[in-house]
Amino acid sequence: MVRRFFLLGFLIISLQISSAQSQDFESIDFKKADQLALQNRGAKLDDMPELVYNLTNDLETDVERFRAIYLWVCTNVKNDYGLYAKNKRKRNRFKDDSLKLEAWNEKFAKKIFSTLLRRKRTICTGYAYTVKSLCQLANIDCEIVNGFGKPSSGNPEDLEEPNHSWNAVKLDGKWYLSDPTWASGIQDPETGRFKFNYNDGLFLVSPQLFAINHFPIEQRWFLMDSIPTFDAFVNAPIIYNDAYKLLSNHISPQRLYNEIKRDSSLSIDYELKPNINAENVTLTIDDGNTTYNRLPDTVEQNNNSINIKYKLKKRGFYDIHLRIDDLLIATYVVRVIP
């Protein structure tokens, strides 16, 4: 049903931005924009024009103005996991009753924005709405993109219906992608509460890497000429948030579940961001009985391309978690056959 939905009205609109990413603005120093975002920390959302003026008036370029707005949202608005969980339960409960689902969606939309304005707490829709609203006041073209965000659980049941929202922003004639929700922070595993932990890797992400965990309803927002299928999206490896700090693209393997012959190597290929030197690559391997750490057999880096190989000598199933410089990048499941 999901795949059929995406095929209806299929239209690819050329936006001339297949390579649009943060590297396009390497010459821009965001120090002043970041300082303005920090100086206005704690500001309220009840006067958005004043907030936008304070964030952007002293900046010269649209990308700097967007940076100040985006960073402010990511460091001032909390992700409300309780609100998210409640919405998920209700939507699941009413999924077979369109009238009740519509009524709940209308009620919940009011709840989202009331909570956002009063307490600066929200879910992904509220993050994307806030970024867009502030950008509009700064005369920056910004859109809310709705679709599927793939959780680190890798559970396909979490992708039965659209579950995430993010932003597309137009800068210097190109469209770029950013995810303020995932960039803002994490849920503290001990308390269950939200903890600010800004991830700059989700600011103006390369479309190729973004598409591994984001599948927009409107396919033009892939910002790529080659559009992945929904099956490819669901079956892709688990890519963690820290991967956005180091990678510009994940090339292979393209699936979470892989099969290789005994005494063969799992081969992993990435494109790194400029000036990233992957000095410390480690693997954590779980064979169902034991978890142990290993170094790859080979790590070859050529400019921004990196290839990592590890030979599996015994048959069985393995969960392989890859880290670069102590950052958790990806997980692959490998079945080794005779």
C-alpha cells in the first residue's frame, strides 16, 4: 500500500541541487551566526519578528541567517518524547477509523503548537514549522518536508505510515536539506528526558546520505536525480546520527542484511567529508553468544573515499557495528554461509 501511494502522481522536478551540501559554504565563517544564536538563548517564541531581527540583522548572507535560525531552534526547543509517544499510540488506535483519526490529527495539531509556544517543547512537525516560520520572516525560502524517518531500531513496522518532518531551504539558488529534530539532542537513557546535544552533521546534509534515513512523501525533496525505492530505504543499513558528522555518502553495502561465503570479507565503502582522516576504525561484533571488538583487516583511504574490509571465517549470523574515531557510524547484519 505504501509503495502504491508513492507511485501515484509520480513526478520528478529538477531542482539542480543533486550535490547540494554544507561543503558548498566552506568559505563561510559561521562564528558570528553561532554567537548570535547563543546570545539569544532562552528567548521566547511569542514575538517571532523580534527574535528573527535579533538573530539575523547583523548577518550578511542568507546561509548565515539560516544558520543562526537553525542553530537557535536546535538549542532552544526540546523534543517532547511523551507527546510523540501519545500521538503514536492514538494514531495506531485510530488507523482503521478515518473519521476518528482525522479528528485526532486536528486536535493534536493544536496541542503541538500550543506546547511549542508555551513551553518550547514539540515533536518533529513543530521543529520544522518553527524553522520555516522564522525563515519566512527573514525572507528565506524554506519548506516543511513530510515523510518517513528511519529509527535506529531497524524495525520495518515503525515505517508503516509517515512519521517524520524536516526542512528544505533555498540558499543561493539551490535547495538544501536539514533535520532540526535529530540535530537538537537525544533522550537521556537513564531519566528518559530530553537532553540538548547539538549535532552539526545534520546541517545542510548531502542528499545521498540524507536519503538513507529520510524518505519524503514528495519525491522532488530527495534532491537527487536517482530516486531510491521504498524497499531500498526500508532495507538499507542502520546509519546512526554520528555518521552525519563524518560522512558525505554511504556507498556499500546497500542493505542491512547481507550474505557472504565463509573466509570472504565484508567490504564497506564510504565517502568522507573533506578534511576527515579516519585514523581509528573499529568493529564490535556480536555472534549471538559473545560480543567482541576487532580491528578491520584493511582500511584504505584515498582522498575522501574509504574502504574497510573484515574477513569472517566461521559460518553463522553476525551483527557488526562500525565505529570511526569512537563515533558509532553503522550496523550491518551478516550471514556467513559455507
